Amino acid sequence: MRQLCKHACVMSALILVSSHFTLLLGNDSAASRAIGGIRLRREANISMEMERLTISEAKVTVEYEFLNQTNKNITTEVAFPIPPYDVGFLDAGGTRDFNDFRLWVEGKELKYNIDVRAKLHGKDYTDLLKSLGIDIASFGALDFDREGNPTGQFTKLSRGQRDQLFRLGLISGPDASPPGLPAWTDVKAYYWMQTFPAHKVLHVRHEYTPSIGFEMIFPSDLDPKQAHPSDICGGIENSCIDPSLQKELTSQGIKNYKPGEAAPLEMVWVDYILTTANSWKTPIKDFTLIIDRRKDLRHIAGAEMQYVSLCWDGPIKKLDADHFLVHETNFVPKKEIRVAFFSFLMAPDK
């Protein structure tokens, strides 16, 4: 199983629970179109009256109610930006290109446009890659053969074309392991034209499958006094794991594994960019976050989720065995959200 790394962002508290499993997407934001991609701008005449965010490993769902506070209809582009991601964004299901975004306005599913750019060291290589028949979002339909070598659209390029991409740094060279691996970053956003009627509330809903951050660690790695040798992706450093959670995971690891052996711990997380909500008129009048820890079929065989950790500046309420609630009024987001899920891989003879 490959190690998965993602952007890191946290807040400040924690919940300790008993049961389940988990890149990084963000709020809808008003936007203007410009050459080179979508740029966010502030829309001060439209307020976010309500946001209801539900996060699980399998799905992120967001519902909004927007209010146009002026006497005229406002028609503008609305964008759903995805933070830049590279070929390292792989999950248990393979390469992720965020192609399952769905959108509803007033209960009717809408079509949208997609803007995706290929960036490397600040330069835009979108046009070059497209001219070679390379799909940017999927990193050239990247896959791997049985020997672990990259396959996909790059295999159809001529030697000269591959050498050109190597010289530009867009793919790894012949001496790399493996060679031919895409090296650019995807900058992607969904966008659509939206009319906000004067003095009326508009209901918008969207959902998508999040890409998951993933690491295999040990409970001892959670000790803040120790180095984190297995924390390759930085998941531990950015998950607000306090001493009580570390102690409980260590205790459970002893109970659930062979005597005298370390219990491998699967750490999965979902990140969500919340501060893009500030491109609308602040504050969010009514904000709700629901964490759903129900088990998902994408789990590795033998994994059983037991704990969830969330950083938050405020109370967290347990709704039932699998759901947790955060509620704020007149809320102005200042940080992003990370929800970390922990499960033990059971010993072979358990």
C-alpha cells in the first residue's frame, strides 16, 4: 500500500470516540474568470445564511442557503476550487481526479464547467500537455503494470516527446524509480453561472468522494515526546492528538494484537477547506458540521475503525454511535478542517 501525503491544516480541540476510516476540497466561492484559471473574489452582497457540512470517508456533502441582500438579481460565476494536488494523491481505489462532483440548485441537478491546469514551479504547462494528448486531471490516465512501472497515455508518446517532458521536469527521467512518473501539480475548479434572486434565499447542494490521506503508524508514534519515524505524510503532526487519545490507542493496541508485538495502526484523514466561505458576506449565520464514522467498504481487509480526532475551537456533541455534531452561529471561519480516523489492523490469528 502506497503512503499518501496531503496538504495539512488544523484547528484546536479533540473528540475521542469508539468506532471508524479517510484531500482536500473547499467551500463554494464567488469567482471571476481570468486567463490562467479561476480567481476568487469577494461577493459582499450575498450572505451565507446556512451551511450544513457532512464529512465521512466515503462522501462529503455540503448544503447552503444563500441570500441576495440587494434589490436586483445578481448573476455571477460560482466556483468550487480544489487545492492543488499532485500524483501523490492516490487512495486505496487508485488515482483520484475528483470526477464525481455533483451539484443541485433548488433541488435540480445542474451541469457545470471544469477548469484544470497543469503547473510546475509556477509555470503553466496545460497547453503543452493537451497538445500531446495527455489528460491533465488523471495525470495521463496513470496506472501501473505488475512490475510497478507507470502506464497510460505517456506510453503512446514518441521518444522525443518523452525526452522533452523529462527536460522540462514534467515526468521523471529514465534513471528514476519508477521512470516516467508525472511531476506536475493539478490546479482544478468546477464553475457555473448562477443567478441569485433579489431578497430571496437560494438553496445549493453538492457532494463528492474525498480523496483520503493515509498512513500506517504505531501507537507509540503518537507520543508527542517521541520522534515520528513512520509519520511520512505529516498526518500525526496535524491531527490534534492529545495525550488521552494517545494513551487509549496504546492500550487498545496491546489488547488487540499478539503479546509482545506492536499493533499496526491505520490512520486515515479527510481535509476540508472552510475559509473560502469568507468570499461571501460574513458571517455564516448558521453553521453545522456532522462527522459520520460509519464503516466504508474501501477499508483494508481486517481493519476496524475505533477512534476519531477533530481539532475544533468549541463543543462537539455526540448524536449517536456513529455521528458527531458541531454547531456555530454567526461563524467566520479562520482555519481549515481535518478529521482523522484511526483503526487497528488485527493480528493474523485474531
